Amino acid sequence: MQKELKMPIPTDREEQEYPFVSVIVAARNEEKYIGRLLDSLVNQTYPKDRFEVIVFDGMSQDSTLQIVKKYMGLLNLRVFENPKIKHVFAFNKGIEEAKGNLFILASAHSTLKENLIELNVRTFLKIKKGEPQLAGVGGICVNVGENILGKIIGLMYYSPFSGARSCRYSRKPHFSDSVVFGVFDKQVVLSNGKFDEDFIIGQDDELPLRLRAKGFKFYTNPEIVAYYYTRSSFKGFVKQTFNYGVAKGLLVRKGYRRVEWFNPASFWFIPPSFFIYEIFLLILFLRAGVLYPLAFAPLLLYGIINLLTSFHLLIKTKSILCIFLPFMYFLFHNILGIGFLMGLIFGKKCFL
């Protein structure tokens, strides 16, 4: 099932200018999207003999694997089964299998701009000269919604109010807390234990968090662009959001994240705190039959911030769909809060 393009022996100059890159793809039942991703890899400007694509199929029950096989010969492609199904196992196995000193994790639910690999590598080599602790470089993620709900969900992540990392909404070059569709230093990742396999969701937060704690850095170049197809069903949105919350709670449970006042990373403690506050309001009302105006102050503050954020995105994106954001943010934050508490108390077994 594995087939590779015949690779010429690189010169020293090619090795320096075009270091070999391994693109790792974990897929399960992605027949609708996997072809788009592989097409975007075929069209990369980076030399074809200087990168490989490693696809792990998580026991797909659709035509994902058959579609992938059609790209044998078009890409330096290797295909493996992932009997454990979850992406994190594929990522760790892919890092072990990777022939490159640099690797990229590419979502099967995405497409990549044609110069993504080239700009990732160029940026990495440039920043590495001045920052020896650089662990990874990435770009920005443009959300693509295929129906109205998908478009609304995509809009939510264009603001820090969603808790999204800066690489999802900032359009300026900057050192960031993580990267999306980025190139990682394989040796740095290997020497720090790869991904924690308890995190079947949230790996893109867990590993960078541990690496930053050891002094490593990440950099975002907004010229590097990938397109991600957002969840287009309400059930998928709820499941994904809840699992994100569980992952955040699990980070705290395992000691990877702590409360540090005035640290933006601590903002993730707000959704569970807000949910507990809402439960308190409900209990207070049921027991006393009345609520004091002061008790509504946090809720009022949240509502103001929610409305201002939604209005700002309306002006920024000029999308009338932003009128639905106040309700979606309220729902989003409550689901996150519930997931966080479940992950904190019960751990990884709460993932859906």
C-alpha cells in the first residue's frame, strides 16, 4: 500500500535551502475533503522531491482510502492504517516515521495555499537564526463554512472572545502561543515526549503549552494560509466544543496549566466559572424566589462584552450573520464550561 516517488540525492545546498519536510495527515471518513487536501499538496511550490506526505487512515468506513491511493505517483506518498482511530496516535506514529527534520500536521478537513510549505520553511529558517529556541512556525487559518451554520461558527473564531489562539485572528507577524498548519522541529518534539496521547482532542494546545514551559517559542507569519472547513451540523458543533472544553480541563488536571493572574492563558478558567455562576443564580432564584440586582452584574457585563464583540465582527467582516453571534457565543461558552469541569473532575474518559 506504500509507494514513493524515486528521490534524487540532494546536494548540500539543496539540503540547506530546501530541508526535507514530512507532511502528516490523519484521516477518518473524510471522502468529501481528503481529495481537496491532496490536490493542494500536489500544487505546492516547494520542490516535490523535498517533501513527503504520510497519510494515516483511521479505519475509514467510506471511500477515503481509495481516494488517497489515487495520488500514488503524484506525491511522495506513504499510507498507513491507524487501528487506534484517534488522530493523536497517528500524529505520534507519523513523527516517528517522518524522514524530514521538519514536519507539518495537515488536517484532512482543510486545503493549503500553494506556497504554504515553502513559506513555512523560509520563515522557520529565517526566525531560527535569531531565535535558537524556535520550535515551530505557522500561519493563519481561514474558516470556510459550507452552510449558514458553518459560516456562523467560522465567524466566532475570528475573535479572542472565542478563546481562539492569536494565530486564528491576528493578521500581524508575531511570536504566538501555538501555530496552525505549521512546521515543527522534529528533534525538539521527540526530545519532549511527542504528543500526550490522553489528549485525543486538543493536541495542538497541549504540546505547545509544554514546550513553552521549557522555553521554546512559536512564530506566526500571516502570509502562510490554510483553509479549514468548519463543522456544518449543530451536533458536530456541540460535540467539538464540549471536547475542547474537556481538553482544557484535562490540561489543568494533569498540571500542564495553572491559574496565573493577568496571564491570558488563564482566561480559559472563565467559561467554567461563568457556568457555575449561572447555576448559583438558578439555585438562588429557586430557593429565594427573588434575585438581587447586584447578582446580575457579571451576567450584564458578559452580555455587554458579547454584544460589543459581535458588533465589532459585523463591522470587520461585513457579514449579516454576525447578528446570530450573541446567542452562539453564549451557547459556546456554556458548553465549553461544562466540558472544562468534566475534564477537570473526571479526566480523559469524558471525551465524546
